[in-house]
Amino acid sequence: MILTLLSMAWSSELAALVWLAVALIAAIIEVSVPHFGFGFVSIGAIAGAAMAYFGGCGVTAQMAVFVAVLSVSLLLLRSRLLGRLMSGRGVPSRTDTIIGRHGVVTNEIDPTLGGGRVNVGGEDWAARAHEIIATGTKVRVVGADGIVLEVTRT
């Protein structure tokens, strides 16, 4: 009888550890691969671990709790979290802070040939303009296309 109780306690602890391992692996995948779905697997696995450890129920009950918590958390939380995360403007561009600043042309800007460089705030940038601008000319940044600054004479 004592061995049976010890065996049951040991198996429930082992099942809880397996569920926690699943939760950890899902959390690592969520952080590594930004899919935004494996976090809910972690939540369900933690619920399964709690069911195994505290409830002492069989694998079928643990799987049912896992699936129920996973489904409910996906249905109720995913859209809210995505809405909150995606409502912002996103990651600001490096060039956002440079627009409106002044700089100096370091390599002639020629719209026909392409190319040209400017120094803005001590940083060297690729630049383009609608007209030829000679080296040494002061310019103002009016926009950006990726990492290429659009400039005009000041």
C-alpha cells in the first residue's frame, strides 16, 4: 500500500515535470520564433502540470485541461494582445530623427548618376536630391527612403 502511494506520488510529479518541460520548450520557441502562438501552449502546459501535481488525475484529464486552457487563452487573449502590440507605429526608423536637420555634402550629389554623401550630425549618409549639389554645400534633410536621405540646398 505504501509503495502504491509512493508510486502514484512519483508518477504525478513526473507528469508535472513533463508538462513543465513542454511549457519551457514552448516558451523558448515563442521567444526564438516570433509566431505569437507558442506562449499559449506554455500556458496550457502549466495548467496541465498543475492538474498533474495537485489533482492527481490521469493523462486524459490532464490533456483535457491542457486543450481547454490553450483554446480559451487563444480565443480570448490573442486578438487583444495582437491589437495592443500592433496599434503602435512600430519600431522607429533611424532616419526619423534626422529629418529636418542640416548637414554638409561630402561627395557630390548627382541625380542622374545617383550617389552622393552627406554628413549629418557627425554621421555619414548616402543622399540624393533633385538637382546636382556640389561638395561642401550645406543641405537640409527633407525625407528618407530607407537609409538614403533626401536633401535640398539650404
